[in-house]
Amino acid sequence: FGLVPPSGSPPVMACSVLVEGHDVAGEARPYAVYRLLVVEDGREWRIRRRWNDLRILVADLNEKHGKELRESGVTIPKFSSHGFRLAHQMLELKFLNSRAAAMQSLLHAYISALPISLLSSTGPEPLLCFLSADLPDAGVQPTPAATPRATVSAAAGWGGVDELLSIPEGGLAQAATRALSERSDDDARLPSPPKVAPPTAPVKGVLVAEAAPAPALAIWLIWSAVVLVPVLALAARQML
């Protein structure tokens, strides 16, 4: 897609992006990958991204370039990070087509609102990283289902998205997956918590005595002293 300027006017944007389609990858745990065509100044390249990669982009742009987006006057479509559907429904053709259209609309809005040129490496860094030809297959590896920012910075102990974007090789998905793997290795080296024996269930047919509350015990002792003791004493005298 791309904006078509009126005749005689300069181009509205330096580059354009077209979401060409989608594929289903992975055998044990299938997931969707979206194919993107990026064009700038007569040059073009193709990249593949997952929905989680787009979610990282949205979070980064909102955090680092939120003011620019608001002041641009461009309406940014609402982004839905999750689809409330069953696992097999996430790969239905209609659903994937709707996500591809949503991805295209969102990228169109971002490129319209934020001046960017990939050939000269100018523009918002998160958008440059997302559309980079140096990371053609960043979306082909499974990515965590949790929020990527929290997963990378909190769970893995990284310095945040800035450090993630500075990785020279591999993609956003590979970085997040590697961070989770490293954290899992650290957790495996921690000492195991002490095991606590489960409470023993009472045996059927056997009464289990429970400690009486303090007020009830006091009342029972007073009642014994006032009633039982005189009765027992009277019975003892009658037996003599």
C-alpha cells in the first residue's frame, strides 16, 4: 500500500509497505507468519513478521514516540494484541486475513505519521528495526505469549527494549526466546524449596478430637464445678 499524492505534488512518504499474505509455520505448535513487501526509491525487499513482533513495535512507538504520533494528526488504528479465540481458530483463513488487513492499516498509519527512510536509516528506531532488510525472518521463530516488554526486561533481567533493539543479528522473536531460555537456566540452578508433607486426612470411622476454643473450655470447667461436683458428692454419701 502507499499514499497516492495529487498530480504535481511531492511524495507523501519515502517508503511503502504491503502485507502480501500469510503462512502457517511450525509443526508441533503451528503459528502464523505474515509476509511484507517494503518498497523505497525503486528498491524493494521482503520480510516476515509475527503478530507478536507487531505488538512489540506498537509498545515501543507508544512509549518513545507517543507525542509525535498524537501531534501528527494521523488517526492510528486501535491495536488488539490478543485474539479471544480457541487455538485452532487462530489459524482460520478469515481470522488471518483480518489480522493482515489490520497490520497493513497500522503500518500505513505509522509511516504516514512518522517520517522514515530505511535507505538512509532515518526515522524511529523501532520502525526501522521492524522493516529492516537485515532481519528478513525475525518473525519465523515462536515468541512468548506474555507481554514482550515485561518478558524481556523483568523476567529475563535485560536492560529493556533499547538493549533488545541493539542486537546486531537475529530478530525480536529470537532475542525474546533466548532471554527466556537463559532465565530458565538460572532458575534451574536455584535450590529447590523444602518439601512440606501434605496434611494427613482423617481415617473413615475414626473420630478426630479437635482442641476446644478457650471460652468453651472455661464454660465447661465452671459448669463441672457447679453441677457435677455436688452431684458426685451426694451420690458418694448415699453409697456409704
